[in-house]
Amino acid sequence: MWAKLQAVVDEIKAAGGQASYRTVDVTDLQSVKDLVAAAQAEFGGLDVIYNNAGIMPNSPMSEVWVDEWNAMIEIDLKGVLNGIAAVLPVFKAQKHGHIIATSSVAGVKNYVGSGVYGAAKWGVRNAMEVTRMESANEGTNIRCTTLCPAAIDTELLDHIGFETMAANMKAFYKQHALSPEAIARVVNFAVDQPAEVDISEVTIYPTNQA
């Protein structure tokens, strides 16, 4: 993983850009605050945070895999809340900033097997939208963008321990999944809008996924 991140950093620098990476435990607020402070120190400021960390160990609710439930709440929901908490003081003080977070189509629709994953992603959508609304009322000019992807080719399926569900989802993703670059283009589109334009929510589907 770290070699892959370093390779991305090297590629960006070779193209004339600035980049670095840092390991962060998104379930630990101080760890996320340290990331924010490091970004400010290295790049002279902070304009955007993308809260994208997540896991999806789906299983039927009747299996009562509570450890997996708790892990999804900690990473998928609390991780986003920690990201919001870490940047809000900075963005409020400078009266601008952009918070981006990954929810899911499971945060828009109900899916069998994704009861807790979907609950976390519903929570992300709600927290992000309320943050946007409050910023509008407070005049702090903080943009909030929530992405709701469908099948995307990432490591999410690697966390599914319920074998039948893992096999079914891998077969489904093999047929439908988009590359992560599709999400990167959407992020770039949202960030590139004028300061007074907030792309608040985007749902991204493969064209062949019903």
C-alpha cells in the first residue's frame, strides 16, 4: 500500500506538482487533526478534504456479526465525522473550504445484506447535508459534496467475510464495476466549480447497472 502511495506521489512530482502522503487512523480524531496540521504546514493552507476511507463487510442482519457492524460505524461514519470535525475550525476561520465525503447508493436505497453499511452511509449523507445547510446559514462559505457511488472497482469487496455474499458481489462487480478514475473525475468537477457553486450530492452508476 505505501509503495503504491509513494508511486502516486512520485508521479505527481515528476509532472511538476506537489504531493505527499501520510498514514492516518480515521477513527482517531487526533490523527485526522494531525493530518490537517501537516497539510497546512507543508502546503501553506487547506482548501479541500476528501473523506473517502471505508469498509463494506456486508452480511445478513440475522448473522449478528456485531464486530463488523462496529467496524463499519467506526470507519465509514465516525471516520467522516472526524474529518469534518478536523477541518471545520479551519474552514470557519478562513470562511471557505470544501468537504467531500463518500457515501454510497446503499445510503440512498435499501439493499439486502447491507443493513449496517447502509446505515453508516445514510448517516454520512445526513451529516454532510446538515453541515452544508448550517454553513449557508452561518455565512462561512463551506462547500459540501457527498458522492454516492454504485459498483466501483476498489478494495471494498476484500472485507466481506460472508462467503455467499462475497462471491455474489464479486461476480456482480466483475460485470458492472467502473474504474476509480470515474470517481476522480466527479471529484475534480465538484472542486473546479466557482466558489459560489456547491455540487451537494452526486450519484454515480455504471450505465449497465440497474
